[in-house]
Amino acid sequence: MAMDAILGGKVLVNGTDIWKEYGAFLVEKKRGDRNNLKAIMAPSKTKSHVAVDIREEDGEKYSSVLDVRNQARDVKLMFALYADTREAWLSQYRAFIAFLKQGDGGWLDIRFPDLDLTLHVFYKDGSDYEPLTYLWQAGKQASRFTVIFREPKPII
């Protein structure tokens, strides 16, 4: 029950609490890292402004009003997945990856209630899973893996 209180409700994907449904949660590679938070909060790059470069004049000329527009961005998050048995872990892992890939018509709304932030993304790529326990041994199982999401219209 203590883990439910700590990990439950932290990440909702299309309204689903990923901890309660899949035993998945955001994790860092090393204690003290903040790579997930940095990825979530990283501002997108802006699209470049069109310049006119006149040979007979110094520098470049730009419009008197520069309309700032964001480029799409990738958000790389590291997840861990925990289960009480090997069979449960195998089932939850496959189901979680399928859930992320399928989304709702391919789209995922990843909500971070503690940040009051929702990212509208789709699954782009995933890493190999890194076992944190020996999968062929009975008992509790855990692993971590990275997923890259594409945010076509960044909110930051």
C-alpha cells in the first residue's frame, strides 16, 4: 500500500494511472538525477526567422515584428516497471508498450498532476529494457527503459 501512495496518481496517460494499471512509473538512472523533469520542462526550439541579406547593406533585415513559433520537440522519459511475479511482469510490460504505441488513435495525453502539465504526444521510439532483477528467477521483477515521445505542438 505504501508504494501506491507514493507512485499512484503521478503520471496519467490518456486518463490511466500507469502505476495502478501497469506497475509503471518514472525513474532516474542514478539517485539525484532529474533527467525526466528536465526533459518534460525543456523549452522547445523556435523556428528560425527569415532574414533578408542585402549585399549593399550591413547585416541582415528582419520584419519589424518577429512572430515566434515553436519547433516540434522530442521528450525522452525513463520508466520502470515492477510486478510481483515474472508472469505478471511479462504481461504488464507487453501491455504497457502496446498501450503507449496505440494511444487514442495514436495520441497520448501524458498528465503530470504535480506539475499541472499535460503533454500531447505520440510514441516515437523505445530503448531495450534494462533488467533490474533476473527475469528467469521466480518472484518480484523490475526493469527500466526509455521511451521517446514526439510533441508536434510544444506547450513550452
